[in-house]
Amino acid sequence: MKSSEEILKIEGEIRQHLKTVMDPEVEVNIVDLGLIYRIEYDGEKKVDVDMTLSTPACPLGDAIILNVNEVLKANLKELEFNVQLVWDPPWSPEQMTDEGREILGM
């Protein structure tokens, strides 16, 4: 079992890898869009990621989720990922980071 400091470090690495996954419709990464709700590493092998999409009808949702899984598995082969799509709370622009707002000119 890893220490809490090591767990936070790995969760940060996961977040950085997720910043490479773009929402192709708006060309902003999913972290800065506020689509990642939770990253939880158990300190051994399992990582739970809760994420959402900007709308349940997002036409590229399947592609985004596929990209999330591919990026995580390619960069952190030793870990097992459970990526869960959630709708509560519903996404809103307020969940975006300052960087995301800046990219979109908000």
C-alpha cells in the first residue's frame, strides 16, 4: 500500500494524462472543461475515475470515453482503471477551470 503522499502524486499524474484528452467539439481538454469529477487511487492497483459529458446527447461521448481509457492504459500500464460516466451533478460551465474559460474566451 502506498502512502497518502504517493497516492496524491499518482492521482496528479493521472490528471495530467487526462489533460491530453480533448473534447473535439470545443478543442479544450476534458480536465479544464470540468468533465472529470473524481480520481481515486486505492494505493495498490485500482483507480476509479468519475467523469461526465457536457450533455447526455454528446455526439462524441463514446470517442471521448474511449480516448480516456486508451490514454490511461497506455501511460499507466500497471494500474487498473474503472472509468464511470456519471450525470449527477449535471455539467455546467461553472465547473471549467480558469484555463478552460480562457481558452474559450469566457
